[in-house]
Amino acid sequence: MQLFSPSTFDGKLTSASGDWQAPAEPNGNSFDLEVAQAYDDRDFGKATRTIMAFADKVNAYFDSKKPWDLAKDPENKAHLHQVVSRCMLAFWRISPCF
């Protein structure tokens, strides 16, 4: 089973993928608001650090779930789909949308 093949999951994310929560910042703002405010303030260093901190959390989640091991057992297909969907959604959130 290929992890990221569009045919693996019919090219769709799971419905459970949307429950990925953005890490809250100490001041109570969510990731999205923190990045937007940094860009508005032209504080690109802060925006980059915030984005990278979020990416690090997603990478840690991905590593802890070990989707490469999940893919070895067909019984784990639903869980694998959830893990891959959550990570794809999380990285979509840090992608520029112009």
C-alpha cells in the first residue's frame, strides 16, 4: 500500500481530518490568527517562527503515528487514512493561499 497514492483512499481525506486543532499560543490566539497578525505587522520573522513551530508539531505527530508501519497491515487502513488526512490538512493550513 502506498501512503500518499491518490488511489489509496480514492483521493479523499477522512471526515475526521477536520478535527486537527491548531496549537494555542500562550496569549490565547490560535495559530491562524497569530500568523495573520504577524504578517499584518510585517513581522515576517515571527510569522516564520510560528509556522515552523506548527510544522514541527505536525512532524512530531506524523512520526509518533508511524504511518509507514500502519500501511503494512490492511487492518489499519482506516487509522492510516485518518493520520495521513490530518497531516495533509495541517500542512495545507501552512501553505500560502494566494
